[in-house]
Amino acid sequence: MNTNHSRALGALLAAGAALALSACSTSSMPHPLEGTSWRLVDVETSGTSTTLTDELSARHTITFEEDRAFMRLDCNRGNGNWSAAMPRDGNGTISFGPVAATRAYCPPPSFGEVLASELPKATGFTLKPDEERLLIRSEGAVYVFARD
């Protein structure tokens, strides 16, 4: 191989490596929900509000990882995919895939089954960092969570 071709090939390989490294180093900001944990504190439906006791609240939690949400659904466990738009003024759209959950019977009062079936119907969220509150809106209810 002649020297000019070797230099050109070396320059081309160096440029390709630099481009590949720059693509790896640019990362988008993580979603503000990613890496957070929340406990259910209130369920609002049709003008009524049900506030959970501290004990009941601790049994209904959600933790957001990169693309999976892990849930404590009272005496059951669940998980599913999630995605959300970056919030604007604290509000954004959110969606959950089907929730895979264990199916043990949990004595009333329990919101585990309701959460497992309603989260895939969620359409939006409000993140209130100053109050450390997360509201998830679905077709028939608003689920209010406090930072855990």
C-alpha cells in the first residue's frame, strides 16, 4: 500500500473513531421520574377522594427505572414498561404497558388490583417537586403518590 493511501486510510479510521466516541458521549437527560420511588396516598374518583392510611400507603408503591416500573400492589408484586414525555410546567403524558402481577388475594381495603388494571390506561401525569407529589391520571381516576 502506498504512503498516501495509508495516511488517508488512517485519517478516515481516526475520524470514524472520533465520530463513534462523540455519539457515545452524548446522552440525553434522564426522565425526572427515572430512579424515583413513590407510595400511593390518595385516589380521586368522580369528585370523591380516598386517603390511604400510612400502613395502606406503604403497601402500594411504584418505582421507576429506565424503562420498567416495579410495583408493590398490596400483597402482590407487579412490573411493566413505561414511557413518558419530558414534563412541561410539571405536566406530561405517560403510558404504561400491561402490568404483569402476582395474583394473591389481598384482604380489603386494597388498591392493588385497581392500580394493576388502571395504570395501562394512564394518559398523563403531574410532577410537583416542591410538594414531592406525583399525580397519575387515568380514564376514571387520579392517583396521588408521595415521594418514598
